[in-house]
Amino acid sequence: MKETDLIIMDLRQFLMCLSLCTAFALSKPTEKKDRVHHEPQLSDKVHNDAQSFDYDHDAFLGAEEAKTFDQLTPEESKERLGKIVSKIDGDKDGFVTVDELKDWIKFAQKRWIYEDVERQWKGHDLNEDGLVSWEEYKNATYGYVLDDPDPDDGFNYKQMMVRDERRFKMADKDGDLIATKEEFTAFLHPEEYDYMKDIVVQETMEDIDKNSDGFIDLEEYIGDMYSHDGNADEPEWVKTEREQFVEFRDKNRDGKMDKEETKDWILPSDYDHAEAEARHLVYESDQNKDGKLTKEEIVDKYDLFVGSQATDFGEALVRHDEF
């Protein structure tokens, strides 16, 4: 068997598996499909600085990275923290502002996204010029399967490619059909970027709007998250979703959701946990109360930001109270 045939088979098997998994999930009468993009919690620990700074460590570093600091000596923790501060100070003016700290916390919390982009980048930057063009992405993703006009698995790869191209063009801010790594990240994870939110809404509506009238009616809304599968009685959560649609989703009470109503549903304006934590860290560490932090102020309060082998919370709390 040729290498190209193996590639086609692998891609088709992957997409078929993805399709079957989705169908299986939707066929379960009690399983709910959630399209809402919520900002995740910064930590699963309780935020109570009177007990520990564990929540702050998870928020500032991400839970997995925070664990690595617990293995370091205080001196090593301070040294690594100092290097991080240099990265946070985006404009290199020697100060860390609330906005810079907020951006860092969001980066730390979504480090998995950037790791995913790095993995995919290597497979799509075919000429290794530090950019990914649409042609490179198309050839790497669809090049072989598009040669077969009638695939056995029933997938419409050309339709998928058209949808990908539209999203790629939206992510590509300067319109040259060549993506920087930031633009490629927006292409792969559009829900993370404000300027990509319209395409997230458009794709969601296309998925759910079965009669293609440009709206999502009640039955389309329910049908996307629940399959009757021969069951006459709906679970309670389905009845609740019907009520949610009528009372809250369909704001103008016309029996369907338009683009703005769909956007309010899937991209809600959540409480900004990252900004709240950034303000908290600045407030607790800002010795001269100028509203921004120097590297010295942060490192001096290192136990609030990061852990270490020898972290004695009782001692740290005393220093905290003396501040």
C-alpha cells in the first residue's frame, strides 16, 4: 500500500471516529451537548489567603506549572519568578501593570492552547519559513483526500475545506493568506479572540440551523443537544432548556434566535477572573501604592505568586500581615 493511501486512510478513520463519537454522544437521551464557551476557573482550590496562597499560585502559573515550583528551594523559586516577571513586562518599562498581569494569567491558564498550536505548526509550516500559508494548510490537511471525488466514508471534504478557508481568511488580519503564529492560533481557536467571535457564531448557526433560514428555532435548538431516539418522555434538563430558550435565549420573543441572540448564548460576558486576580496580586504586593509592580516588589512577595520546597505558610502569613 502506498504512503499516500495510508495518509488518506488515517485521516478518514480519524474524521469517521470523530463523527461516530459525536453521534454516539447525541444519541444518549440524558447527555447534554454544551456549545457555550465559558471562561474557566483559575483554580479548583478555595481562594482564601488566610489559609494558603495555593489559589494564587495556580492562577499565576497554571496548576501544572505551580506544582513544579513546589520542588524548588526559595532561592530557585525567586530566580525563576524574576525571569517570568521579565516576560510579563511587555513594554519593558520596568513595571508590571494590572493589564500586563491579567494577560499573563490568561496565557498561563491557556498554555495548553499554545502547546496545541506548536504541535500543529510543525506539521503545517511545510517550507519552515516561520509562517503558514493557506496553500500549506490546505495541502497538509486536504491535499490527498481531495484527489478522490467520491470518498467511501461519505464526508464532504470540499465543504469542510471551504469552511476552513473562510475561517483562515478571517484570522488572517492583513489579508495576504499567510498566517503568523498568532493568526494561526486564532484560526485554530477562534473562541479565544474577540475579532473571531463572529465566525464562531456563524459556524454554530450553520451547524444548528437545519432549515437554512438564518435563524435557530426552538426545535433546532433542542435537536442540537438532545436526540429523542424513540423515547417519548424528555429528561427534566430538556424541559428546562425549552424554558431557557423561551424566557432568556429568544430575547425579542419571535420564536427564534438571530445572530446577536446566538452570540449572547454561546459567548456570554463572564466575570473576568483573570482581571480580578491581577488586581488582587497588585494590591497585595504594591509597597509604594503606585498601582503597578516592580520586579523587586514581586520577588519580595514571591510566596504569594509561587510556591517552593520550604514554603512555611505561617511564616509567610506573618510577613504578609506585616506588609
